[in-house]
Amino acid sequence: MHENTEFSTSRDIEVIQIPSGTKIMIPTGTPGVITQSLGGSYTIATNYGLSRVAEKDGDALGLEKSEAQAATSANGAKDGEISDEDVWNQLRQCYDPEIPVNIVDLGLVYDCKLTKKEGGGTRVDVKMTLTAPGCGMGPAIAHDAQSKILTIDGVDEADVQLVWDPPWNQNMISDAGRMKLGMI
């Protein structure tokens, strides 16, 4: 992984500030440190604060294109059938940029429904929440989840809704998530 790797940006990059969710440009030559590299994005610390960098912009941090980014989608559908497990596996690739645990093990995903469409293809509807209702990263995390779901062969529609009921609490974290966070 790339955690604790120092860098100096090689070009201007658009990032999403954490936790506000505001998009800003970080200019060429900005020094920083990669604090998290999970789920196809990077969390960086610079004099602009914490920010999330898309995988496609990893080169600006001095990183080579990842195998996941370089490969074409080979996800999901065996024999044309998409399973719940295919979707849950993709959701396990989504991370809160401040917490090194995926959104499934954090207990943020409340519901996942697959619907076969009459003309073919599958629609996936997900309801998820955040650890804090005021987190500006919600739209970015939901978009990340939607994008990952849409990489599954046979899924042609995905809708990820942020919901607040029931409110999230630490008891919703899975045992695997608790272990990763040192809570067990």
C-alpha cells in the first residue's frame, strides 16, 4: 500500500476536501503525505487539509496506474446472473476516506435490492447512511458505491440513496470492522 508515502504533486489535481466534500484544485508542486490508499482512491494530507484523490489522478502523486485501474471490468455475472454477493463484494471496495474500514463492515449499508429489468439487465438499489449526518463526503461515498456497482457485468442501473433512519451507531460495525479498528 501507499500509506505514509510523501509526494509532491506533478500536476494540478482536483480533489474533494474532507469532511466538507468541497472540490478544490491543488496546484503542481504541493507537498503532502498519503494517509490512506483503499478502494481505488487516496486520502492525502497537504497544507490544504485532508483531501480525497480519485484513482485516475494517482499519477499526480507519483503513483503508477494500479492493476485494478488498468484492467477492464471482469466483475460479477456468471452465466449472465448477478447475485447479491456480487454487489456486496463491490460495496466492500468502498471506504470512508477517514476510516480504514469498508462501508459494509462499518455498517453503513442498510439495504441492497436487485431487480431484473424486462428488457434485460439489472437495476441495483442501495440504501446507506454515514457515520455522521453532517459529513460532506456523503455524496462522494455514495457516488463511489454507485460507480463500483455499475462495473458489475449485467448491471446497467444503480441508485445509491443516503438515508438517516435508523441513525448509525458503533454497534453496527461488523466483527471484522471492529478488529480492524482495534475495538476487539
